[in-house]
Amino acid sequence: MRIAIVNDTVMVVEMLRRVVTSVPGYDIAWVAYDGKSAIAYCARDTPDLILMDMIMPELDGAQATKIIMQQSPCAILIVTADIKKNSAKVFEAMGYGALDVVSTPVMGPSEDTVLNEALLKTIVSIGIVIGRLNPKRPSSKSATSSEKSGKHHSSYPPRHLPPLIIIGASTGGPKALAAILGEFPPNFEASIVIIQHVDVQFSQGLAKWLDEQTPLSVVLASEGDMLLASKVLLAGTNDHLVLRPNLTLTYTKEPHDYPYRPSIDVFCESVAQSWSRKGIAVLLTGMGRDGAMGLKTLRRRGWHTIAQNQQSCVVYGMPKAAVEMEAASEVLPLADIPATLIKRVTHIP
């Protein structure tokens, strides 16, 4: 896999170079020390993956990501020294198409190894998603196979359950999620669960940022949480969020070898097993195929399923997969999705 480095600090560039080249099959495509140079290099020689710094002179990583995704699209991983401090820029970059964010490796006997491993693990995950690395064969075991009772719907009467909306997103997701949540009224009666592909170290910042974009309450989903009206729960770990038969949430590591974490498919499958009321599932912009099979399962159970259209997607991967397997009841531009959800929530049987 050919990997480019964009960073204005020579020491960090050399650190990243060492980490990347420590893995057989990873090569450095080129190095740029500012955003403008990165755009020019990428136009001439588009790599498989760019490790993009966030704060740089002249043109920051968010703007560089925006232009690269417009002119020479490729996978971009944000590598920044302070995720919390730079969170606004990171969200902006992810809105333009950056896949994920990790902390910059640090020199030192203790932290260096941990951060290097986190970076390499994320590179592997992205390599699998973009088709540059071969994944292990996904486990055929259901993510909720340890809970056999999950095959039976909850005994709660459907009418006693709040209307449920599931939203799955990946590349470009934060910006799309903000656009949808920002249109909901404060008294919106639905319970909303969001599965956004994002690393655990970034999830709390994303929840806080989304909470500022909407009158609804947005928090990370925690062990034992229930799905409540007017509340938005965001999957918040690198494990998969699932709904148990008693209608509480938990996290599971299974399937271990699934490249998308947290997985939209895994959550949708658990809801199909345990939630007795119909609902609405939405699949937004994203690279890969996660969510398509989950939408299809829910559609078969009578759910209304929506895929974001190609023109409004940063990356038309996941919605495209859903459309191709006829998992989407309808395909809508991002701007039309909020009003459609508001209207349909009142008609959920």
C-alpha cells in the first residue's frame, strides 16, 4: 500500500516514516510539508492513503482534505497531536471525506508503542475498507449469537416503544449528521441511534459537537441504556453496539474480524431480532458496504429504509451498496431526509 505523509514538522514526518515502513508492503509515496504541496503532489501521484496533519501554515488539513477529495480523491487519515483541541477542524475534515483520526505518535519508551500500534491498526482497517489489504474471512457467527434469546422479539407491546430511527454513516458522516439533527424540533418523539465509523478516542468529541448542532440531547450510548424518545445515542467504542432482547444496549467485540467498527450491520441485525415495532433506518455517505445488509434485513421486516443519493454524498459507497441490493425503500438527497423522517415518524405502525 502506498502511503503519503503531510506534516509540517520534520521530526513527526520521520517518526511517521519509520512507523509506516516498519510494515512489509507499506511504501512512502511522497512527503509534503504543507497543504498546498499535498494537493499538487496528490494530483500528480494519487496514493492509496494520506496521513494528514491538521494544523499547518497557509492551508490547514481540513481545507487540503476538501480540495483533494474534490480533485484527486483518495483515503485520508487525520494524524494530529491534539484531537480535543483541534476537534472543530477534525470534524470539518471528516465532513469533507477524511476517514478517521488518530493521535500523532510520540517519542518515548511508553507512549510511543501504544500510539504506533493505534496508527498501524487504523491503517490496516482503512486498507481493508478501500480494498488494498485482504481481510480475514468475516465470522459467520452473528454478532449477537451469544444471546440466543435475541432471536425472539421483546415482549413489550410495539405501541409502548418509541418510534426508532437508526442512522448509519462513515466518510463525510459528521457533517451530514449535523445537517439532519439540526432540523429536528426539540419535542421530536423518536429515539435515534447513530452508528458512525469513528475511533473511540474521537467519539466523545463527536457526541459533544453533534449535541451543539441540535435541540435534542446527544450522548454516547452506554452499557444498559434504553432507547428513549427525544434522545440521540451515538455508538461510542471500537466494539459493536447491539440491542439486547431486554431492550437495553451493550457492546460486543464479535465479530472480531469485521473491518467496520462500530458496525452498522451488526446493530441493525440486533434490532431486527429484538425490537418488535417497525422503524426507519437511514444509510448516509460512506466508503465500503457496511449498513447495506442491515438495511435489507430491516426492510424485509417492514421498516422504511432510506439511502442518501449519490449527488449529496461525499463518498457514494455504502448507500450505493444498499441501492444495488434493493435494501433502500427510497433514495433521497441529504436536504430532503430530515423532513421525510419528521413526517414518517408519526406513521410508524
